[in-house]
Amino acid sequence: MGYSECWDLQRSLFDRVLAVKRGVAAMEGAEAGAAAEALADLSGHEAGWLLTVEHNPVYTLGKSGKDENMLVPEAYLRSIGAEFFHIDRGGDVTFHGPGQIVGYPILDLEQLGIGLREYIDSIEEAIIGVCAEWGIEAGRVAGASGVWIDGDTPRARKICAIGVKSSRYVTMHGFALNVATDLRYFNHINPCGFVDRGVTSIEREVGHAVDFEQVKMQVVKHLSEKLKIEIYK
């Protein structure tokens, strides 16, 4: 799916949850109870949605990102068939493209009973679990979001980037797990603002092709376990 189309979809779902929450907050008594029931049954989704997407080549720069972490002009990106967007998530610049699982959870964290930090930790733990299924030892790096391999060494490389937005405890944006991504696209940026750390993918680490759909199902399974929710189509 194209990035712009997916961003519009995210925002429509995000705005829908926020609109209901604002309505609940403004009501009292039985009226508030009815609105709360509507919030708990958004088209059959109790807490929200998880979109799993494979994008066309695109670079996104978060609201706190620095333009200098883009190492080539936009004209060059267009010449290689890639788009560029300034967006409203946290974090710096990253790349999305074929062979990468991009996850966009639009969730009401209040219904899940967790805060934003616990939510991000849960995503990281889920991806660490997926990596373990492929025999890859991954983990965290202090002061840096996402999931890393050899994170405390000069060979530190990121396998999954995370950048989220939250309003009234409703989330959007999310994570990007490199499965079979063409890592040469990252040569045009300082990924996530780092100049001294690399990127990698599941296929780069294991040395052979992997089943993309299998990895996607593993991601859904581990997110379900870590967030303690049921994820269904």
C-alpha cells in the first residue's frame, strides 16, 4: 500500500477513537455509559486496530527529526522511485519498503490498562520474540528505541525501528521490522538519526530467504501475547 493512502486510513481510525472518547468525557450518567459501550465496540473492535502493511519505497521524517539526516535531496529520491514525507510521529528519519513489515497499532491504551512506555516496551519485546524464533539474539539499547542486534558493541545494528504518536492514550504509527528489505535504501539516510550504527534484516542475519507471511503471523502472535489482547481479522 502507498504511504499516503495508509496514513489517511490510520488517521481516520485514530480520529474515530478520539471522537468517541471526547464524547464520553463530555457526558454524564446513562448517556456516558452508552457512549462508553460504543467505544468498547468500534465495529466489533474492543480496543482498536492493527494494520500490517508492506509499503512502496518511502522515507519518513518524524516531528523531532533533523533534515541533515537525509543525505540526498528529494529529487534524487524521486529518481529512484521513492517518496518522502514529514510526519507527526516521534523519532527521526527512517525507510519503509518492500520486504519490511510495518505495523500500525491504533489502540486505546486506557482500555488495555497500560501507559505509553509499557506499550513501547511491549512492542520491543514482541519483536525480540519474533527474532528469537529465527535464532537471532536481539535486544534493546539504552537511550535508543527499537530492537537491536549486538547493541552494546561497535557492530550494533537495528532490525526494527519504532516511532509512535499518542493523544489521550490513543496510538498511531508504530514499528517497522526488516524481513527481506533491500538495505541499500538506508545508505541515503542516517537511520533514526544515528551516524555510527547500522541496519540489518532477518534474512541478512540468518543468511537465507524466509517466509514473509510466516514472520507476519509471528509478529501478530507475539504482539497479542505481550499486549494481552486478541488480534483477529
